[in-house]
Amino acid sequence: MSYLVLARKWRPKKFAEVVGQQHVLRALINGLDQDRLHHAFLFAGTRGVGKTTLARIFAKSLNCEQGISSTPCGECNSCVEVDNGRFVDLIEVDAASRTKVDDTRELLDNVQYAPSRGRYKVYLIDEVHMLSTSSFNALLKTLEEPPPHVKFLFATTDPQKLPVTILSRCLQFNLRRLDIKQISDHLAFILQQENIDFEAEALNQIAFAADGSMRDALSLLDQAIAFSGGKVTTEIVSQMLGSVSQQQLIQLLDALAAKDAKSLLIHIDELASLGRDFVVVLDGLMTSLQRIATIQLISDTESLDQQDDAALQNFANIFSAETVQLLYQIALHGKRDMPYAADPRSGFEMTLLRMLSFQPQAVTVNAGHPPVKKSQANSESAPVSSAVSSSVEPAAMYFPPSDSTVIHSSKAEPDSAEPPHTAPAKLEINEPPVEPETHSTVVTNTSTEVPPKETVHSDSDDASQLLNLTTANWTALIAQLKLSAFARQLADHCAYLRSDKNKIYLSVASELQHLANDKSVAKLQAAVSKQLQFEVTLVFTETTDTENVPTLAAERAQQAAELQQNAVDAIHNDPVVEQIKNAFNARIIDTTIKPL
């Protein structure tokens, strides 16, 4: 006997064997069991999700010799003939090859005759949207008033192309794409029945490549069995599909987290030597970044595989939420630009190097520098936003309305797909020695980070550090905390009031009191304690007068306002712009000016 492919061998023969589509199965089963049968059914969905399979099972249920039932016996002559594709009263038509109106009229000429063997004459028209307009018109009258012994079953991948007059006369069922778990579980069941060894990750890769189609998944499984010689392994499937394993993606993320360009290029070379498709690798990297972002926002998510939880959780702690979003956006742009690259590898390589180049530098708060005079400390304790804004050369771009010319100032930098991130000044809080009585704070700009030494803090040391907190270095401290969601918003909008022993007193504006819920306060308190290296308690007071106390959000807003004003001034003071205004009798719309 010739080999029967898995897609045909394991095609469901009853409703209980169908994977997924429970919303469709429920309607069909209830209609059969309650004898409430419509005369026309339309099954719509992408390829390989079970449209014609459900239609054949439905036809078998209608004509089973044991009676109309949602559970046909599968043993009578009618059931066996339907399964073998030779039941005389099941007329299957491929509309893609019979689009002419003459074909449809010939088909409908036999509708009036009673069925030869079965209870109903069933017309199964596949890809019905391919029929011509004349064919639909010829079908319309029969579809509206069919003989009682006729049932129409239509299948289509594009229901939008069907005339509304046809749609209104059918019961329409939209079949869903199958998810990865449904496909991989079914593949595992089939391989167990076939006594073929397999690895679960290999089946996940096949399910992902099938893109929601069970038939595609079974065809890929057939190919993997033939390719491997009997055992479906992750390595074999990766070679066959040109896909990338989770371990290889983790290696790339490790190199990005360590900002190790050399290691990154080595991993890219390994992927090239294995013949991996770099577009597929980029898709896998984007999927991992999306899952990391999900973990950062919802730490107890159940959508992740158990074997990947630890690694992805680690990256969720290493990367800030903003960095993950930036890396995802760079990957998205890299995929878009891949067709224009010299070759796929160079396009992929430049995308990852861009991820290294544009990762923002972290603001660090360190201890261990000698104290200085109080006047000097106060003069240097400027907010981080002023340090950043003073280091950026004023530059602006004028974005005019539609059908206008874009004007650049003489100081404007060339635009790019990914704007460069200015590295903020690194701030350090000094821990005073034991001997000096004065408690002073120094905030300095430094070109290198000095890792904090491991020390054993006593209660007096902790209290001394808290005495060094000011409104200026408090905003610098919380700017570097890795927080997300409400905890991040709470940190940005809280105002430092004072500190006492191991307590830090904070306040938020009355309209933002909802941010200070128990969960957000606990996350912020844990992050501050970890940064200061001793336990602190955050106390949010009832004080609502925070206008004179700076917050990180206020500093950022002030910085943005200053940059906007600098941009407007740069455009108005640009001699080239002035010449263009005079030459064309033009005016500048300030609201369209944006800082670079």
C-alpha cells in the first residue's frame, strides 16, 4: 500500500477529533441533535483550519444510516463512502476550476432530483468566492428556495468577495486560526501514535511556522520526519526551517545587555554558518523583546513557557522598560529596511549594532567621595535635567504644514531614523566619613563610574545617608530606578519632603493620590532600598502643597519647555530662515517647530 501523508491519514472523521473551533462545533452539534437544520452553511477561514473537513463530517452526519446525529457511526456504507470520497450524494465542486455560469447551471439542473442513496443530496462547493457574478446569479434562486432534500455547504478563504445576497441566505461560521499550543499538542499526539521520537521544542517551531494552519503543520511534520530519518529534533527542524532556537536568541540578548559588540558579531557569524534566515531571526528577537516587555508590566503572566521564564525574567530586570521599547522599535525598522540592505546578513548586523549604539546610558548614584563645603555642594546639586540640557547644543527643526518646504537652522543636525540619546551626567551621593561632623552632599560630573565598595551599614550610617538626601539628588536617585506602570508614575510624580531615621517622607499632588496604592508604594520602597543598600520606609503624607518641591516629572517638563524655547529661538534667529521669509513673504508657525 502506498504511503498516505499525515494530513490525509489523520484528517478528523468525527466532530470529537476536530482540534479547536469549539464555537462552530457547538452550533453544528446542537443543530444536528435538535433537528434544526438550515439549508445553506458557509465555512470561512484561512487555509488548513478545517473548513472542508467540517463540511464532510456534517454531510456524513446527515446521511448516516443510523439516523441524523452529531455522532455518526462511521461503519455503515454511507459513512464509509463519505470517508473514502465516493458517496454519490455528496457532490464536491472546486469553484476555482468551474467558474463559468454554464458549469453552475449544469450543476443546478440535477438539484431537483431526489438523492440516490442518502437522506440528503449535499453540494459542497469549495472556494465559492471564485464563482463569477453570473454564476452567483444563477445560484441565487435555488439557494433561496431549495428542495427539501438538498443542503448547500460552502467553503471560502475570502468571504468578503461573496455577494451580500448570497451571505444573507447562509448560516456563516468563521473558523479561527489555531494557536501554537493546540497545533503542537496535536502533533505530539500523532507522533506518539506513530511511535516516532520527538522533542517538544521542535514541535513548537513547526507550530509557529504553520501560522495557524493544521494542514501546514502536518505537511511540515512529514517533511521533518523525512529530513531527520525518524526522530524529530530541534536541531533538525531548525535546519529545515532556517529558524533560530531560544538559546541562540538568549545569546544575542546577553551580548546586547553586556554591550559586547565582539560577542554579538561572533553569534551573528555562527547564525550565518548554520544557514539561518536573518529575517526569521529578527522576528524571533522581536518576539522575545515583546515577551520581556510583558513580564515587566505583568510579572505573573501565564503566557510564557516554563523553560523560558527564568531567562526572560533576568532580561526584564536588566533592561529598563524604555530600553526594551527602543530595541523593539529598532528591530521593527530593521526588518522594514532589510530588503534595501546589501544582503540580509549586513542588514541584520547593522540592526543589532544600532541597538548597541542607541542604548541610553544609565544615571548612577554612588557613594564614597570626600565631603566638600556646603556652599559648593548646593551649587553643584543641580537637577539632572539641567545637566543634560546644558550639554546639548541648541538645535531645531521646523516642521511646516503640508505642501511647504522644510527649513533647517544652521545649527541643526541631520535627521536620522533613530535619534541619538544624549548620555546624562552621572551623579554621585557621597557618604560622609565617621569623623567629620558636617553632613554635606556633593553632586559631581564624572566620566567614569566607580563601583561602590561593599560595606556593612549600621543604623547610624543609614541615618547619615538619609540626612544627605535633598530634593535635587532624590530626583537623580529615582531617575535610575527600574520601575514600570504605576510604580514608575508614582516615582516620577512624588516630591521629597524630608527624612527621619529610616523613613523618607514624600508627597504627591492631590489629583495623583491614586498612584500611591499599596502595590506601587511597595515596589518603589523596594527599589529605593536596593539602591541605597539598606531598608527604608516610604511615608506618603497628606501634604498637598507640592508646587515648590521639584519632582522628576516636573524637571522633565521644564527641560522639554527649555528645549522647545531654544528651538524656537534658533529658528527665529537663523539668518537663512530670515532670508527665506523675506524672499517668499513667509511667516513661521511656532507650533510646528520641534527640537531635535
